[in-house]
Amino acid sequence: MFSPRGSKALALFVFLFVYGLFATPAKTLLLNEADDNSHLCLYVGDLVSIKLVSNPTTGYSWGKPENVAHLKLISAQSEKGSTDRIGAAGFQVFSLKAMEADESKLVLSYARPFEKNTPPARTFHLSITIEARPGSK
């Protein structure tokens, strides 16, 4: 025979189990140059971290993301490369969070900020579909 306390515990277990089947935890996607021109499908709350080779000693850097509708820039950081040599390349890392369901395009440009009328040396493009997280309101 079940006690009332045991029945409550069983009901809680069943609820958490069923909730766990349908609740999707936020994920973090790690991208690099190989993901240029990709299409991502994200849920609201998911994070995207983009790590791109950069060498600021040449005057070039990746500018802040353009066209980031529906995404929030969480951070933009520089990281050292694998060597401490002067002039060695490192990385720039951009972290973004999907904020609302919709379509978005993200563009990063690698350019010299002081060369105003010169096209970027490289660009990085993402097409992003953001959907509401299953089980969310």
C-alpha cells in the first residue's frame, strides 16, 4: 500500500520525468572559420560562440557583429594564439545569445578600421533561425 507521502513523491517523480522529456536545456554552439556561410537553428536562450583567427598587429580586426537582430552580443574578447612571438596571430571570440524567435543574419567583417573606404579583407556570414524553446510559454 502507498502512503500519501509516497504518492506525492511518485507524482513529483513522474512530473519531473515528463518535464525532462519535453524541456530542452539551452545549448552553446562553438563556431570557427569552417562555419562561414552556414545556417543555424537555435532556440531562444541558446548561445553561439564564434572564434576567428585575428592578427591586430597588422591593423586588421573583426568588427562587432552586424545585423544581429534577435541576438544579443554577450561578449567580444581577444585571445592569444599558441605562440608568444611578436606579430603572431591570435583569435577574436564573439559570444551571442538568441533572444527571440525569428530569422536573422549575422555578418562579421575583418578590416582595418582606419581604412574607411576599403572593403574588408574577409567576411563571416551566418543565417540563423531562432525558434521558441519547446515547453516554454
